[in-house]
Amino acid sequence: MSFDSLNISASGLYAQRIKMDAIASNIANVNTTRNPDGTPGVYKKKEVVFSAIYNDAMNPNKGKSSDGISDINMELDANSGTSNNAANIATGVSVNQIVEDNNPPRQIYNPTHPDADKDGFVSMPNINIVTEMVDMIAASRAYEANITTLDTAKNMLSSALRI
């Protein structure tokens, strides 16, 4: 019995949770003009970088030669037709890294702000709250979809065990 569907959904849940954490941090720091230690500095937006985990990453036989005739499993791919290579099937998602946005900070004119420069401008994080909220909704929906997939796979495995 294969638990691939559970592993795929679990990796998706983990990835979306990390993404929601990064978005929540961005929203919480939208007006931050200082570093955590209190020194002047602008918060840099965090972005999560995902990548797919493919079958060949977990296939210990990849690249080894065969010593005889083996069974060939032909798979139907809706995009490219048939394939006998199972290495192109995604089996999950991983969080590669969390990167900081290198775009320059927004300059807001507010001469009364304690962190304003000599010209009255304050450097603010380059975070668009609307974009962050849309990304949060999308991540939340992806999380919900992974929960539904996980629940469906669990029910299918449970039914198979009862048979």
C-alpha cells in the first residue's frame, strides 16, 4: 500500500503553512522602520520559494543499469502523451528557501516621524498590503485543498483496509 497521496498532501500543507507565516510576518511589519534591536533599518519583505519534488529524487535505482528484461509501465500524460519514465511525476513540494525582497523601500514624506531623514522622508517596507492579503487568501485556499485531498486519501485507504 502506498502512502504517496498522504505524503504529497502533507508536504503541501507544510509549504502553505510556511508561506502563510511569511505573509503574516510581512503584514505585521508593514509599518516597521526599525530593526529588531531598535536600530534604524527597514523590514525586508519575505518571499517563500517552492519547488516540486520529483520521483527521481527518491529513486535509488535511477542511473543504474539493468541486468535483464524488466517490465515497462507506460503512463498516459495529458500534456505530452505516453511516457515510460516515472521520474517526471511530482511527488510533493518542498520549501527551498525564504528570501528577502531586494526592492528599494518606499519613501513616504512625513517630517514629524522620528525616523525621518533630513528631508522629511521615511523609508518604509516595500510591502503592498492588498497583494499580501490576496496571497494569504490563495495560500489559505491551497491549504484547505490539501486538507481535503488528505481527508479523501485517508478515507480511501480506510475503505481499502475494511475490504
